[in-house]
Amino acid sequence: MEDDAGSPNTGRAPGLWRNHDFNLLWAGQCLSDLGGAMADLALPLLVLQQTGSPARAGLVGTAGLVAALVCRLPAGVLADRFDRRRLMIACDGVRIVVYAVLVCAVVAGRADLPLILAVVAVGAAATAVFSTAEHAAVRSLVRTDQIATAVARNEARTYGVSLAGPPLGGLLFGIGRALPFLGNALSFLMSLMAVLCIRRPLQQPRHEPAPAVGASVAQGFRFLLRQPFLRSLLLIAVPLNMAFTGMIFAMTLSLRRSGVSPFVVGLAGTIFALGGFLGAFAAPLLQRRLRLPVLIPLLCWVTAVLMTAGALLAGTVLAAVPLAAAVFLGPSANAALFGHQAAVTPDHLQGRVVSVLLLAAGSAAAPAPALAGALLAHAPASHAMLVFPLLVTAAALAATFSRGLSTTSETASP
């Protein structure tokens, strides 16, 4: 079987821009990511406006991260056990409903903190399942030699919509508090329609009965733990992800507390996203010039220095500039990591291995917004934000002295 995506086992395939099904999924997620970027900025601003508490605003961000974290492993099992297309459609349906409820509550003046927390948690859980299924489906939509490029395009998508999402979310929030959440609900509707139009199967046929849930999760862990290279990357990613999540959240709150308008707060997020957007375009070149054992330590040390500069500029829009420079190398590392993972992982294990990767990488990021809010409540922003470059320094030391990064990954048997 061969269509415009090409088959993994046949001749040379057309480029990704001519891959109908991959482009449908990619475009749908562009819109979905745009809505999510608007809502992510507007949610803490809504809570901050209602309560005046940075700690409660941080609690909302942490609620979403914790919900996603709890759902990661079950999401991997679901993505390998059930039809991925139907799973993604169901997730979009859930997200449409919960954000429509939030829109109605905001308009009616009944959007209290418990309701906001519930919407954030349910939406984040559905997003965790959707994103795991999407990651797992990439191998079915593109050739093996195109996976790293496809992941780099997904990185460009994420950062690209972040350029428009935060300022648009801030602008809409200033016009009407419900508008960013209405836009998010509509973006999920567009995502659902795109998934419905994909022609190609999103997984290979399953010929063997699925194992029990516990044994199914264990298979994903075993596969990942047999690869020293991936194990080392996960140990480095934990403090790195926590630092980035906390630093960006702290920057947003410190700007707002300094009297900066919501639109300018969103503009600061756009400056940060610009670094990742440009880095995604540079990813293919960087991957050819720098091997991952060189790229990862370089990323960590440069990030530690630049985050320190951002902390010293806390409370000003200029703080986003060094952070944008810090994230420039991130897309190259992510594309190489997930490209390698997808290439060596059998299709029937894709969901579970992806879920373990995302769980480990995001585990320390979950408390980061709450930590940022607590630090800002008890210390000046320029002092509080120095905690995050210290975390990156720990990751840089681990990357520099890790033996696993210098090993060659080998395909493990399931």
C-alpha cells in the first residue's frame, strides 16, 4: 500500500509538504495549539484578577500539569490498545465541552476557582491522551527517514503559534474575559474536523491480544530502560523542564504585578516563542553539525547563563530576550530525541514509550508554577527567579559528566 505519504518500506517518498494526511494533522494542531496558548495566558490572569493572589494563579497552572502527569501512562496504554483516530476525536469532543462550560461561566460571572481548576484538569487530561496518540501516530504517517524532520516541523508549529497566541490571548482578555476561552473551544472543533478527514490508518493492525494494563505499562518502561542514551536524556530533562516552566510562569506573573498590560505580557511570551520558532527552522542544520552528546550539554550551560540574565531583568519585557536565546537549541534536541525514539520503537509500543518519555520529562515541571508563585509571594522577583538557573546548572553538570550520552543507542527488543 502506498499513498501520498509513502510507505515506510517502499521507494523515495514525496516531501512532507505533499503529505496530505500529515499536513491535515499538523494544521489541525496549529489551530489547537493557538487556542491553548491563548487560554494558558488568560487562565492565570483570570485568577489573578479575581483573587489578587499569585499563589492561586500558580495553583491553576500546576493543576493542569498534575492532571497531564497523572494521565501520561494511561494515555500510552490507550494509544496502543484502541483506535488512535477515535481516541483523538473523543479527546477533542471533551475539550470542546469543558471550555464551552468555562465560557458560559465567565459570561455569567460564576467562574470561581473550583470550576476553573476542574476545567483545567479535565482539559489537560484530554490533551495528554490526544498528544500521546498524536506522537504515536507520526510513524504511521511518514517514512522512517522523515520522522526527525516531522518532529522538527511539529516543534516549529508549537513555537510558531506561540508567537501569536499569547499576545492574542492578552488582547482578547482585555476586550472580554471569556473570549480567549471561546477561541480555545473553537480551535478544538477545527482539530476534530482535521482528524476526521485523515485517510491513512494511524496505527498498524494488531494481531495479538493486548496484555493486562500493568504488563502493558511495564513493556514501555522495559524498552526505554534498555537504552542508556535515552535514560541519560531523561535524567537531564527533569530539572531542565522544571526550570523552563517555572521561569516562564514567574516572568508572566512578575510582569503583571509590575503593572504591565495583559497585551504586553503576551508580547513577552511571543519574544520567548520566537527563539524556539527560529530554533525549529535551524534544527535540521544543527543536527547535522552537532551530535546530541554535544548539543545537550551546550544547551544546558547556555541556558543556565541566559536564565540568570533573565532573572536579573525580572519585571521588564527585556527578560524574555535571554530566555528566547536559551530555547533556541531546544527544538533540535527534541527533534533528535523523539525522532530516534520513533524510529527504534515498534508501532505497538509507540504510545507507551512516548508516554514514559513525556511522563519523565514533565514530572518535575508539574509543581513549577506553584513554586514560582510561592517564591514571588515571599521574595523580590530578581531573587526568586534565580532558583531556576540553579536547576539548569544541575542539569548541565549531569549532561557534562554523563556516560550514557556518549553511547550509541541500540534498538531493544520489546
